[in-house]
Amino acid sequence: MIPEVTPTTMFTPAPVPDGRVEVGGQTYMRDARGALVPLELVRASDQLEDEVVRKIAGFALSLSAQVARFKAHTFEDLGDFDALLLQEYGLTKGGPKGNRTYYSYDGLMRVSVRVADLIDFGPGLQIAKGLVDECLNEWAAEARAEIRAVVTRAFNTDKEGQINRSEIFTLLRLEIEDARWQEAMRAIREAIRVIGSKIYVRIERRRSQDAPWEAVTIDLARA
């Protein structure tokens, strides 16, 4: 089961070196280039900033480790529950893909497990791009600017060289009757390949049975 987390353990920072280096009885701090600078030559404001950053980093490292343990315990607890449910009652949660949701008895809390497919595109995507380009060239001025923008974003790669998947799926939702466009969309669908999956856990709560669900925030950017 998930271990109890007390305020003391929750806010205990991970050990972080203080950044001081002792050499021959002299205290130094290493700068961003790796050089050793005598402590007395480091400005007081820089020392203070260094201390604040190391303090925050210590808490962040501790919290990151707790989140990792929480995730592991969550999957362990849900796995144990699923096994018990099957063994004792012959029941299973969710569908064949692995998506499932668990509720507290009062309906005020729920834990959802979602399995998302990791999508890639095969060489058929280049065939689709050629057909789409043909359509845009022939339509010329008649092609709406927003369609051209979606096509540009869809087939442009990001800095990691990845196709913009969300924009590709936006193309599939456009209702255009041109036969070449339809053929291009068919080529895109055939190019889609599932290369793996990723499991997500979402914890939510609500104040009453008719209130909207609110996510329990673990993401620092959304806290």
C-alpha cells in the first residue's frame, strides 16, 4: 500500500553539495566554466543566489523522488486490486486496451488509468503530401488560407524532426470532396503505425456528487 507521507518527510530536502571546495586549506567555489574561484572573491550576492538555488533544488529532488515512488506504488496498488477482483469475484476493470477507472464509494474521488498509443507514420505519408500539394497548387487562390496553414504545420517537422501529429489528424477531419484529397487522407490513415503505448494516471475529486471533477495537481507548472 502507499506509505503515509507526513509533513516532515514531505518537506525534507535531498542532500545537495554546498558547492564549496577545500584545497590546501583554502575554500573555493567552482564557477560556470569549471574554474575554482577563492571564496573571498565570490560576490556575496552570488553566494546568496547559489544557496537559494541549492536549497530549492534539494526540495525539488526530494519531491521528484517521492513522485516516482508514488507512481510505482499507485500501479502496484491498482495491480494488486485488479488481481484480487479477478481472483475473488471473477471481475475485471476496463476494456481490452487497458483503460479503466476506479471510484471511491461516495463517488467523490476517482483514479483513471489511460493507455495512449504512441503513433508514428510510415512512408505513405510522403505520398499523401504529394497529393495534398497537387490539390493546393491546382486550387491556387481558391484554397482557403486556413487550409494552407494547417497543411504547412502538418507536414513541417519540429526541432526533433517529428511530424506534427495533431495537425495531421486535423487534416483528416477536413471535409473536402476532391478525389485526390480523399486519396491523400486514405494514404495518411494507412501510414499510421502504432509503435508502442504509454500509461497515464489521473486522480480527480469533486466536492459533491453533482459537482464537476477537478484534477489533483501534481504538475508543478499547473499547481
